[in-house]
Amino acid sequence: MSVFSITVFYVIINIDMPFPSRIKELIQSLISGIKTVIIGFFRNMAEKAAQLRVRIQVILDRLLERIPAGKRRLVLMITAGVCAVLLIIIAGTSLLARGRSGEQRISSSGYGASSGRDAVQRAVIPPDELFLPAEPDFVPGVMLERDRRAAWTAEDAAPLWQDPLKNGEQEWRDRIEKTVDEILESVP
């Protein structure tokens, strides 16, 4: 019975119109019966909620007794984190489902399937505008191996080798050899 009908019955009872006394008594008893049912329903629900709260409290107390006192905070934080992750997953799933049903509504609308697709395609950013273009590749590829040569010519080795005796480096070489010889001769 809706709130409107209860209001109508209340107005009918309190209006000073010439109704037969029997109808007025029936309506009053109907309203008092509805009031009694509603109050009983809410009292019953409150009692069940209180019982459920007590049961949950007992279960939580038993669980907390099993957890060592030093680790309770850690366990509660981990539990809260897991619950938060589950809520995020549930919310994300419902949002994805809602988005898919919205796409289906667009495609099945009276405007035709092609207009819905066109609207979605107009909303999508083309990859050319979203990402930077690829840079030209001037670097040669990496050579992981090469063919071994049996013998090197002087021209092949020229870029990779410099003769140490060239440009007067023989003087330095003689000094170094003299110093090394002195050190080795001084050791018994």
C-alpha cells in the first residue's frame, strides 16, 4: 500500500462528511492494522540487524583472538587493502559493462548502426595526432659477427693500429725498459 493511499484514507477519516459510521470504523481499523504491520516489520528488522551485528562481533572477536597482538595492525591493514582492491575491481567491471551496454544502445538506436559507429569513430583520436612520428633511422644495424680473416694486410690494420716506434717514441721505450731492468735487478 502506498503512502498516497494511506494519506487519502487519513483525509477521508478526518473530513467532516456524512459517511456511514461503519465505513469510518473500517478505515480506521485498516489504518491501525497497516501501522501495526509496518511497526512490527521495522522492529523485526531492527532485531535481526542487532542479532547479525552480535554474530559478526563474535566472529571478529574469535578471529582477533587467533591473531597475535603484534601482528593485528598488519593483518587489519592487509585485509583493508584486499577489500579495497576487490571494490575497485567490482566497480571497474560494472563500469566496463555499463560502457559496453551504452555502445550497444548506440548501435541499436533508431538512428541506424552506421551513425553510431560514425559517432564513436569521430570521438577516437587518430594515432598520428596522439603519438609522435617515428624518427628516421640513420644508424647502421649491429653486426653481431664477422668473417675471420686468415691474414691482415697493412692497409686493413692501418685504421686500427699505430706503430709505437713512430714519431720518436723509441726514447720513451728505452727509458721504461731501463727503469724496469733496474727494479728487477734490485730484487734478490
